[in-house]
Amino acid sequence: MITNPIPCRLVCSACLATFPAEIVKTFGTGGWLESDLCYRSYATFPYPYLVAVCPCCHWAAYIHDFEKLAYLPRYSDSELSKALREHLEEQRVLYPGSRKYELAAHAYARAGTPPLGIGDLYLRGVWCARYEAAAEVEQRLQQEAIRWFERALSQDLSGFERARVFYLLGELNRRLGRFEEAVRWFAGVGPAPAWLKSWTARMSALAREHDPTIQVL
């Protein structure tokens, strides 16, 4: 099972440039779930490698929305491999996962993607920002995720997706210290799987205690 990033060659759907990027093929097994539904395994943190940014036009999207030409050879001592490694290391600095998801959210919003999909992009950006220990970025992306999830509720969500969005609105507000708002959203979760109802009750209790800390579920 391959859980480490693999270099591959992608074609940008916006400008048709060809560029190298890194992807992961599996999330790994085992691990834990954080209270904003971020799955964390003991393998490589995968989320930054599920999106890519074209270094030519800066268009960003999920990997599956690029054309993948080929996997590239593993690093070796050749000059070409050294240049590839240096380029990918530079791209990780220029475009950390949180930035990738923010750019992707902008691109998909321009393309008319439904609000739920945009909210999920910002949510994944939140997860990456927390992994990067970028607190200010995390808070900004939390606010954007809230804005788009609230828009999504106007589109007649039902069943599990509706319950999930209500839960996430409660949890994102709790993490931002908006405790009364969080309790209100948690109260609206409604019919949901038992595990989500249990987590809702637990997070709602923390909101009433004015506790904004991330939890492991």
C-alpha cells in the first residue's frame, strides 16, 4: 500500500501547460477522526496531495480534474531527478495545502460548483491550515466554510448531508469561539446516524462550556 506522495505529470485544464505534481493513492489505515470530521491516519497527511496548482496560470483543482499523463520515476542521483525534487520542494512552500484549497475554491466557485462543494473545499483547507500550524489562515478558512455551508442549506439539502452541514456549522462556530451560534446549529442537526448524534451532543456540551479546542472523536 503506497501512502507516500508520488510525482506525476499533469496537464492544466485551463492553460494546457504540462507540469510535475505530487499525488497520494491511498489515505492509509488506522488513525482517528477530529471533531470537524478531518480523518487523520498514521501515514502521510494526504489532503495537500488531493489538489494541485498549475505553476503557469495558478489554476487549482482536484487531481482528478487534471489529465494525468504519467507517473515520474522515483528520485535518484541524476541531475533531472535533482531538479524535479527541488521544484516539488519549492511548490510545497509556495502552495501549502491550505493555499491550494483556497485557490481551488475560487476556481470551482467561478465554474458554478454548488455551495456544498465549495464549503467542503474550504473545510479541507481548514484541516491543512491546522496541520500547518497556521492559526490565522485556519480561522479565515473556517469563516469561508461557514459562509458557503450556510448557502448550501438554501438548496434543500436532506438526509445525512443536511445533518452533516448543521453539525459542521456548529463545530466551525465552536472552534471560532462563537458558542451561542454553535449551540443553535447543533440543535438543528435533526435526524442523523447515532454516531453523529453522539458527537453533536458532545460538541454542544463543550460549546456551552465555552471550550473551543479541537477534539478527537
